Amino acid sequence: MSIFDAINFAFRSIISTPLRSGLTALGVIVGVASVIVLVSLGQGIKKQVEDEITALGTNLLFITASSEDSTTGVQGGRNSGLSLTLSDVEKLISSNISGVRNIAPQIDFPAQLIAGNYNVEATVFGTTPEYIDIISTETLSGEFITQKDVDTKALRMVLGSEIAKTLYPDQEPIGKIVRLSLFNRFDFRFLVTGVMKPKGGQDDDDFSVFIPVSTMQNRIGFLRNPTGDVNVFRIIVRSEDDVEKELVSNKISENLKLIHNVDKPDFEITSMDQLLEASNQVTGALTLFLGSIAGISLLVGAIGVGNIMLVSVTERTREIGTLRSIGATKFDIRLQFVTEALTICLLGGILGIIIGIIICLNLSDISFGDAENLSAVVTPTSVIVAFVVSFFVGLISGAYPAYRASELDPIEALRSE
């Protein structure tokens, strides 16, 4: 029996029992479609994270205060370190470190913003004029924070594009007053001086507001540094495009240790490359996890195919005996049943791939409230893997039934009813 004869027999057998063949293939279809959809979702999440990180620029360095107590070695929480101040930024800028384009401090905290009948929860960023260059953006209207605002600790605010739409849906926000409520204890009235240009998507800047870094600490006693300086949560550094970021990081580290007069850094420097690598590890693990879940459904489909093939062997015992009596070898019988299982699984795999791709293409239209729409990225690798897996599912699920069929005694098979 040639392979073409085996394929012909397989299709004739499938067509003769369309309902059973369809239900058998359904497990493979669902399994393969699940693999395509879930793996593509993992890839989509990975791409979204990468896009959000790289949108800021790959040449950013983030300096944060070390949260480890040098005397006890105990690790504190986020922003628990107090080793960074506004004067550190000024001294780093005056050091004229080669390869550094700009430096800006940053603090952030949640607050409620109220304007007339509208209110919204937003992240408030305290920073300096250099920040707008570091994140490569600009204002849509008005002006950003000025050095005079920082020096005078002015109650002036720049709104993110989405915050501006929420608080002032029908009017121009420039020159209006926004009330900022902090910790349900402090209320401040800020003059709106600018609106940021929208970045789109779920970018944090669109849903944030910006004030001078020195403003809040000047007005709330427990935020003040005992030395009178301004504490900052982090310092953002933008390096030149054509320099080695690790070299710039080392230079900044040496300068900051001299400024702090310490031998061991009481701060941490993280590059965008490190953040991207960490995010890729997390999203890679998520993709693997989602693929494993889909693999379980594919395994169930494989068991179903194997079970039906065993039933088919029992039902076709007399047919097998007839084939053996007219000269079919054990190999011919095995080839026939394995080819039948492969055909069912490959047809199911192809349909599963098509259905999976269709689902992925329509996922971007599905919205979950205020959350960003799901995004699925179908890669050739996931399609090839799904097809290859369906092939091996057919091969493995048909192997044992084929062996059982080939080992039937021809005489006993002919006697069966």
C-alpha cells in the first residue's frame, strides 16, 4: 500500500462517518485555536509593554534612592530612601558629565483634582523645566513649568491631555483654577498654565499633571528635608544618542558618590535596557504560561483522537481481517490507521489555525470598560508550532491504535461480527 492509497482510504473513512470525524477533530480545533489565541495574546502584551517603555526613549537612566538601610541591611519600600535631593540634580548638571544631554528630578503622588463640577484622580508629578526635553514631548497649549516656578515654589500646574478633557470638556483650561486635594487633609488652588500634547494609548503622561518639584514640600511640613533641601524620589537622565549608556551610568555614579561623600552608592541606577529586559522576562513567562494552558486543551483533544481510533479498530475488525487475507501487511494496516489519525488532526489543526487567527484579528475591537483593548500579535512561529504540534498529536494518537490493528489475528478478525 502506497502513501497515496493510505490517504485515499483515510478520506473515505472520514467521509463515511462525518459526524464522528467532525467531533473527533473538534478537540484538535479547539486546542490549536487556543494555542494561537493565548500565545498571540502573550505576544501582544509583550509588544504593548515594549512600546510603552521604548516610547520614552531607550537612552534614559533612572536614579533612585537606595531603600536599603546601610546599618541594618533591611530593604525598605518604594521611594523609602531619602538620599536624593534637588541640589543633587543641580550639582550633577553643573558637573557637565560627558554624554549627558539633560537631567531632571521627579516626585510623584496621587491626588484628587477638582474643577467646578468635575473631579478626577490623577498622578501628580513634581519636576523641573528639563523634564519636557527628557521625555521628548511638548505642550499643546500654554507653557510647561519654568525655572522661575521652581525657584518661587509657585502654585502652577500643567495638565495631561486626558486630565484636561475630563476637567474642562467644553472650555479652554489655560488660566483656570484647579483645586488639588491631598491626603484628604490639604487643599491647594493651582493656576493652569499649560496642557501637554497627547501621546495616545495608556501613556501615563496623558493622565497626569505636572507641578514645580519644590511646591508641595514648601507647603507641607512633614515633606521637608531637615536640611531645607527638596527630597526627590528619582532623577531622570537622558544621555546622548551616540554614547554608551553603561559608560554614562558609571560616570554619574562616580559623581554622585562624590556629591554624597560616600564610598558605597546610596542610590541605584537603572537603564531602559534593563527595564526592557526585565519586562521581556515577565511577558515571556506569561506567554509560556498561557501556551501551557492551551496545551492542556490540545492534550485533551489528542486523547479524544486516540480513543476514537481505538473504537474504530474494534468496529473495523472484520475489515482488517479482509485486508490481511488479501495480502495487506502489518505495515499497511499501521500506515492506514496512522494516516487516518494524521488526516483528522491536520485538518483540525488547519481549521484551528484559521479560527485562531480570525479571533486574534477581532480581539482589538473588544473593549473592557476603561481598560485598553486587548491586542494579539500572531507570529509565524506560533502558527508553525501549532501546525507541527497537530501533526505530532495525530502521529502519537494514531500510533497505538494502528499497532493494535496490525496485531489482530486475520482468522479471528474474519470471524468477528
